[in-house]
Amino acid sequence: HGGSSLQDMLPTIIDSAHSRFPVVGDSRDEVLGILLAKDLLRYFMGGRQDDFSLENVLRPAVVVPESKRVNTLLIEFKDGRNHMAIVVDEYSGVSGLVTIEDVLEQIVGDITDEHDAAEDSYIVEHSKGNYGVKALTPIEEFNEFFATQYSDTDFETFGGLVLSKFGHLPKKGEKIKFDRFTVEVLRSDRRRLHLLNVSDTPERT
């Protein structure tokens, strides 16, 4: 809430383990901005809790209509480097919020638990240097298999990472190159990525 003090907010921030929080005024339709937990660090590290002013640390809120297409929203998230947006209905009332993780789950599919599928089912070698990789492959599984170090902070799956590189929902046959990999879409539909071909060309030293 816009009138909350640093001491009031801290337990909620710690208990939730989230990094971004919408801040509202007297009603939920009055969105004042977005609070990033990391923006509070300087007040604690510098012993400046008494100088804290919520309005000085709020980031502008991105507002999108309920009718916004998921594919378009992904592009806007990438271009604006945003991770959260406030969703409004046709009367400009707040109906909820959406995160980049929500968008990626809609396109790639629900993030599966590590016990939902066998480890070796995510990645299959077709020929030397060419692999079939499921879009739902957890980043940590991809890192372990290919000895890479991609962060799973923003994207939990390889499909999510690939979508961030494309910036849109690619169709079958589309390719993209990044780092030492060439990735081709083998199977997708209008909503999601399903299967990718990954060509691994080790970088020369």
C-alpha cells in the first residue's frame, strides 16, 4: 500500500520471496507503481532507513489491456526490459497482473516438476553435434548436459531462453544463433514451442 513504511513492508517482502511488488493507493485500481526489492538494499546497507520514502523508489507500472495477445506482450516485455505488467479491463479497472514467467508458461507450457519426466527424455542426440531438445528442458538440465552457465533467474526452461532470443513466438523452421549454438524450431503451434534442434559448435580457443 502507498502509505506503508519500510518496517511494514519488510515482512511481506521476505515471506513472499518475490522481487517485484505492485503498490496501490486507496483502491486496487489506483496503481502507484512497482516496487523492486533490490531498490531497498541501499537503505539497509547504508543505514538510511529513516530516509526512506516509498514514492522515491517506485518504478512506473506498465499497464496492458486484457485483450493483449500473449505473443505481442512477450515482445513488449523484451523491448521494454520489463518483467511485470498490470492488467486492466475495458473499464480501466485493474483485473490482475501478469509476469514474464506467466507469458513464457503460456507459450512454452507449464513448468514441470523435476520428477514429472525422466532426466534423459529432455535431450536426445540425433547425430554428432545435433540434439533434439524439448522446450520444457529445465535450464539447469541444459547447463549440465552442454556444460554451459545460463542463468535460471529469468527463465526456468530452455524454451523460455530461446523465446527471449527470438523476441517473438517462432514458427517451425525458424533458426537463431547465439553463443555456440544454432537453434531450429522443429515443432510448435500457435501458442507454444514444443521441440527444438540444437546444433552445438564448440567455440575455438
